[in-house]
Amino acid sequence: MIESPVSSFYISFATGSQFTWAFVLVHASFLLSFFIFFTANTVFYLINIPGKKTAMPPANRKHVKRFMHLAGILSILRIPFAVIPYFIKFLLYLMLRKRFKEAWNFNVFQSTRIMGDILNLGVSFLFWERLLPDWALILLLPAAFVECIRLVLEKGFIVFSILWQHLSLENVSRQLRSFGMKNDWVSYYSLTADEKMDILQRTACYWVEADSRFRYFSNFKLASPSAHLRTGSVRGIARGEIFIHRAWLNDPWLCLGLCARRSAWIFDPRYLPRPFYYRSQTNLLMTEFVFEHASLFPPFAFYQFGHEVKSARFGIFFKWMRALGLELEEYVQKDGVYLFDPFITYIGCILGIEEKQKVIPIQDDSVAIFETKTKIAQGQKIEPIMVAEEFSYPLLYVEEVLWQKIESAGEKIMDRSS
């Protein structure tokens, strides 16, 4: 029987005779892919600028589901490359204790994470090659290539975006205008931060025609430079605000992608009943939303796929545990924030590093109606925006649905008392 070159390579790889070449192949593929991705992004950013007044219809949901399933499969396949980073994260938690959560959000830590993820490609490859039996090593090479895809799409976009944000594009564009060059690119990067924000907000508003969920976005809100826009504290749910840093406006594709990824429509019970989970529910729905409208912000859509390759395994794990009768996932909290690493928090409570806090899950309409009508009965003046902010609802939902329920409940009380 004649063996194919591929099967011959895998057999020899499993026996270790071509391990060095496999190691080199993985890293060469990563570097080449990273270079191609950077080049393609640079070309795209140089010749494209958002500003279309019409939006393309959403992508076929069957295709979107296929991409989601693919990301889930790849996420499970790359698990060997997630072990060492999480172990290091856990050690840092034990060392820093109560200071860990604050330190973890610092830019220095996040920048180190990117460098660590890239180094981890080689470290984990060597670790598993030494630890796994020969027959299991056949799966290591595909897992390594999946990790390359994840690093290029997710971390590659982050690095590119940071570099692009800090280029002196305003000076470049003004210089080009002095030479008589006039186009949308030059016009956008010549604008002030407020003018850029206005253009991006109006662009997102045009998309409502294609998908009504975009109407839940109202405006960008500049956060202070020291604000860490992570762990769910990324939006103003009631008013439809998306929090961004001023420098992000230099990357319009990032900002517009966030309009989809962080839109408040997911807090409307007409789309997702309350209470709900983040990993196994909202993350899935928001990622699908980004993929459906990938044509509006292609660079961000590629990033989102890479991010899903990393994180989809969490949702799959929680679903499997739920099917076995074990509920390990916590609900999104009342303020719309999610506890991203419940395992570390659980261990911290056991070790006495932190106290176990009572988590109030995001509340449904019945609670909001009862508490609001009680306040009204006590003579308090309540406005729809107050209800939206207290119970983490989009104002649109309160005005269109919930306020009528509250008024109806109040009328029933008046009828009974009369």
C-alpha cells in the first residue's frame, strides 16, 4: 500500500522524526499569515472609509450559523493552547489576590497578554509534544494552526488597530489636502474627534433601514482615558450609548463594529427573555449579529471570528453542563454586567481572598412593574428613563411596551381601590 505524503508526514510527526519541521512550519505559517493580514488591513484602511447612507441586507442566517458552528469546533480544537495561559492567570490571581481584578484591566497587563499569547504558540507546542503520547500528537498540529488563525484574526486586529489609532493621520490628511488631494479618506481624517463621531453616528443610523436592531444605538460617549471598557461596563443600556476612547475614532471600523457588538437591543425582552446568561446566550446572539452585518465593518468581523474561536468553548461547556443538570453559569447581573471568570472568583472565596457577594440577576418585567407602581403609589414622580436606567432596559422598550404595562397595572389598582 502506497502512503500519501500527508499521511506519511503525520506518521513521522507522531513518531517525532519531523517534530522540528512541524514546529518551524507552524511558526512560519503564523508569521506569513500575520504579514498578509497586516498588509490586507493596511490596504483596506487606506482605500476605504465608512459613510454609506444605505446598508446591505443581513447575510443569510444559514451561512452565519455555519460560521458559528465552525468557530465552536475550532474553539474546542485549540484547547491545548489555552491551558498554560489560564494557569498563569490563576497564579497571578493567587499572587495579587484582591488587587488582581484591578491590575488585570491595566493596559500594561493587556499588552503583556498579547505578547504572551504569541509566545504561548511555541511554548504550548513544546509542552504538549513532551507530555502527550505519540498517537495524540497527530491532533497537535491542527490545533496549532487553529491557534495561528485565532492569533492573526483577534490579536492581529488589536495590534493593527492600536497602531493605526496612534498614527498622525490628521497631519497626514491635512498635508495631502494642501497638495490638492480631495477624497473621503482625506476628509474624514482631517476632521476633529467630535466631527468624526458625528459622521460615524449618522452612518450607523442609516443602517436602521436594513435591520431595526440598529435603532438601539443612539450615540458614542467618550470615556475617560483611565476607564477600562471591559467586563460588561461598555455601554449605557437605557440611552443606547456605546462607550469609546477618543483615540478609537481614528479607527472608524472598530467604532462601527462596536455599534453592532455592544448594541443594547440584547436587553430588550422581545429579543431575549429575562433573566439570561452571557456566555451561552447573549455572546452567541451578539456575535451572530456582527456576522450578519459583516459587510458593514469587514475588519471588525474578522476580529470577531477570531475572538469567537477563543471564547466559544465557554458557552459550549456551560450548555453541556446544563444538559447534565449542572448549572454552573451565573446570570447577567441587574446592572447588565457579567462576572467573566466565575471559576477564579469561586476559588478566591474558598481561599478567603474575597468574600462571596450576592449576585442579583437582571430582573424581568414583573419586578420592574411591581416596584415602579409601588413608587408611583407612594407619590414619587417616575419617568420612563428612570425605569430604563434602574432595571437595565433600553428606553425604546420602556416607551413602546413596559410603560403601557405599568400604566395598566396602576389603573387596575385604582379600580380596586374605588
